[in-house]
Amino acid sequence: MKIVVYIKHVPDTNEVKLDPVTNTLIRDGLPSIINHDDKSGIEAALRIKEQVGGDSTVTVVCMGPPQADVALREALAMGCDNAVLLSSREFGGSDTLATSTIVAAGVAKLDYDLVITGRQAIDGDTAQVGPQIAEHLGLPQVSYAEEVVEITNDYIVVKRQFEDRYHIIKVKLPCLITALAELAEPRYMSVAGIEKAYATDITVLDYEAMKDVLPLEKIGLNGSPTNVKRSFGKQAKGAGTVLADLTPDEAVQAIIAKLEEKYII
Amino acid sequence: MVNFKLSNELSLQQELYRKFAETELKPIAAEADETETFPMDVWKKVAKYGMLGIPFPAEYEGSGSNNLSYSICVEELSKQDASIGVSVSVHTSLCSTPIFMFGNEDQKKKYLCDLASGRKYGAFGLTEPNAGTDASGQQSKAVKDGDNYILNGAKIFITNSAFADTFVAFAMTDKSKGTKGISAFILEKGMEGFTVDKDIPRMGIRAASNCGLAFENVVVPEANLLGKEGRGFGIAMQTLDGGRIGIASQAVGIAQGAINETIKYVKERKQFGKRISQFQNTQFQLADMQTKVDAARLLVWRAACAKDAHENYSALAAMAKLAASEAASDVTRRCVQLFGGYGYSREYPVERMMRDAKITEIYEGTSEVQKMVISGSMQVK
């Protein structure tokens, strides 16, 4: 089985420290890491490879500047077989749509039965790139995967997390799944794996290598319809209000009253 | 290492060792010390990720890295748990390395592959109840008997001995020849007449295994003679040269670990209405300590690089161990002082680090032995 994992190299937000004297963020030397959900995707891919056996391979793909090389080396050191870096000046400034366009073009150049991405990146939190890649490639997709229940050469059964329940979804290969951090606890690199990682050539695909399928107006800033209006941190949602023991009519009245109270209607 | 910066490979390996130690060792170190229990589950993970065969080539199932990486590994592990640090050091430097350097191809295939891959664990038996710094006074005897040697005697303070599978041990094959009558052997756990005693209660590195060995008419096949008969003393001395890089790295790790804990503490602890990090005494103490530790680390890295380059590194390793072990004892003692009463309590790790540091001035050659090696290399006689 040919598995492709798409990863993002992101600033380690866990390492953000407050200066105890000034109470400001210490930004100097903030290290970059493989995004947590993506690392879980790597682990899931490695386990599937080990389980299916044969000539299975895991190819890891990252889009980013040349410094993203270290993320690919880490993935190789965990046990991935091949690494591809999508890197070009023309790719800079891409939003999720332009990014997924580029990544899909890169993945299309590889052999794959299964594509795994992380659910979302800790620096953007959009959860859009994985599903968009699936759409570009015309693949069925299962997002929010928390467990691989079964895998064969023909299909995969995935437990998909949902707000108040889960779904068990069986999907034909090839397909794309987006991994939650809890899908698979990542292994450490191994010492020998790191040696091997630096002895492995990383394939670099730049704009020149993909321009046959990548119109300039679809990538980079030009291909990015998104305008960031405002950035904000995560807000706690709160527990919500539960209205129990109401008749359907009372429930309708209660909901309408709430909506009117909040000037929604 | 022209510019004192680690290569990309070594940086990533350092990240692995650090993360592994913080995740796996830090949570268990205090309890393992308290209960004097060797953390076998964690040890198996150390093996699994290739930390028991760092400097050996893939040909012998090693990790294919080098002695500098090994030194960084022992430092990072020892920052959190010096007991695991010394266990890796002894396994690698004192058991696997002499087999790699002096073993024949059969011995390497039979023993080194299992050790370097981490399937089996190693120990080293030189010290005897009456032969410590004067290792030439070996009282263990090996007498040739056909195709075998019959081994009798006792060893003491043998790290890893309770769980080791493979031992490199020394005995007199011809007492009349003095140091030229000492030979090295590869022993296996379970050989008839070979017993391992109970752990020796100790001041520090209490989670490590450290027992005495007894040999009572142990039949050792000639095939297990390591190097030539009568060359054992040289093998032991060269092995210890390498071991000193490991112990020096352990000492640097203990000292750096104590400094890191202390920096955290002094920024939180308030006295006289100020954080104690605001007092110049605290600042200057820590500046002084970090300078010592950095100096020691550079000496250790110099020795490791010289070993990797197959240069003569004996005196360099001795200097590294002398400087690092004395830095570790001094730094950990001063860290306890900066913590005050809490430093003396077992609630914080610095008292353990202070107890762990002392042994680095003693084993694998005391500080006095290091000075003999260094002054000898200076032709000061």
C-alpha cells in the first residue's frame, strides 16, 4: 500500500513562554515542530504500513521554505520511506485554497492508495487544507479520524469523531483521511533513523516542476481569496443551556424567545 | 566541529535524547532513586530507540552514529536521571566497545550485535575488593585447562550486573608477569559457578544496578578470551579511556540538570519581597556555574571528537572527566544552597543530583587517577 502523509511545519506554541519580568511573549528562538495532528497522521501511516506489510511505503510531503527540511528529516527518522518538499518562491503567501491546490498537484505526481493529513494546524486552526486536497484530487474523504478500525487493500474503516457521538465510516481506497492528535501516539525517532534520514535524498518539487498543472493565478498571494480580518485566540464555548421536559410547542416557543433575546431574529 | 556547532544529524539526535529524557525519565527518576529500583520498562525503551548502540556501525546492528552523539545522549539522559545515564555509559563504553575494538569477528557477531541492537545488556568487571585504583593487583585467576579457562575470584561495584547478559571481565592468567599477566574474557550470565550478589547500598545513582560478582570454577571457553592472553591490562586501560567520555558526559548532564532546576526555582521563590533571581548573589552564582559546565562540556566534546577521529584521546578524556566531575560536585552543592531548605528536602531533585554527582569523581578512575594520566601525557615525571 502506498501511503502519502501531508504535514505542516509550525511554530511550537507549547513553547511560548511569558517573560516573568515583563509578562510579554518571548518570541526569540521559538522552535518549529511537526504539527501535532500531522505527527499522529505519520504514526497512523507507519502502523498501517507495518500491519499491511508487503511493499508498502510511506511518503511524507511538506510545503514550506527550505527550513521545513528538518520536519521531513524527523518524519524519515520516525520511519517514513520517502520525503517530498514543495518549495518555491511562487508558493509564498498562499491561503488554504492555494495551499491545497499546490499540495494536490504535488500528491498527484506520487503513487497513493491512502492520503493522510492532520485535522488542522496549531498556527491557523482552519481544518480546511485536508478536505480541500481531497476535493482537488477527487477522493472520498473522512475528516476527524480518531481510530483506524480496519484496513485492507480495498477499503478502510475509520472511527470519526463528532461533537456528541462518533461515526464508523467504511470508505473505498484511494481516499483521504484527516487525523486527530488522538488517532495514534507518535513514536520517537530512532538514533539509526536519524542517520538514515540524513542519508536519504529529499525530492524538492518547485513551481517549475509543477507549472504544467499549476497556473500562477491559482497559487501564492494571487491565488488566495482569503483576507485575514482579525486574529483571535480560542474562546471557551461554555456548557450551553439544556431545557428539559418541554412539549414540542413549548420548545419552539423557548427557542424563538432565546433567538429574539439575542436579536438573532 | 570547527565552529562549535552540532551538525544537523547531531542536533536532531540531541532533540531525540532530550525529549525522550524529559518524557520518560523525568517522571520516574525520584521514585526510582527513593525505592532503589532499576526502571527496566524505561530501559527497554532506551534500547528500542537505539540508544544502546549509538557509536557502532550498522554492520554490527549499531545505530551508526558516533561518540559525540553518544556523549550528548548520556548528558541528556543524566540531566533527568543519572542512574540511567551511567547504565548506558557502562553498557556502551565498557562492554560493547572493548568487544568492538579487541574482539574477533566471531565474538563481534556473537556478542556485539546483541549488545549494539539493545537485545542484550552489558557490564564490565575489573574492580575487586582489593584492586580498585591499583587495578594491576587483580586477585581473580584464570587457569588454562585444555580448550577452556577455569576462572576463580570476585569483583565488586559492577554497574548493570543484576540484569546484564554479557560481561567483559579480567583475571590473572600469569601472576609472575604482573600487568602483562592479566587477560580479558567475555562471560555470559548463567555460566555455571558465576553468581551475581545483591545490590550494594549506595549514596547516589541508587536506581542503577551495582553488585558484586563471584566466580567459582567458572569454565570459560578459549573462544571467549578477548584479545590475546596477557593483554588484558592494556584492554582495560584503553576501555576506561573511552568510559571516561561517558562518565564526563554524565557529570555534565547532572550539573546542567541541577542548573536548569535551579533557574526555574529562583524565578519563583520570593524572599524579602523579591524573587531570589533578583539578588546578585544568585545571578553571579549561576553565571559562574554555567561557565564551568560549558567549559567542561567543550572538553568532553573535544575528547569525543578526537576518539571519533581515531586520534590519541587518553589525556583529553582524563581532562574532560576531571573537569566535568569536579564541576558536577561543585555545581550541585551550590544549587542545593540556592534552594535553601527546600534544596535539602527530597521534594526537589537537586539533593538527588548532589548525591549522584559525587561518584563521578570516583568511578572509572578517581580524579587523582585522571591527574596521573594527564601529568603522564605532559611527561612530568
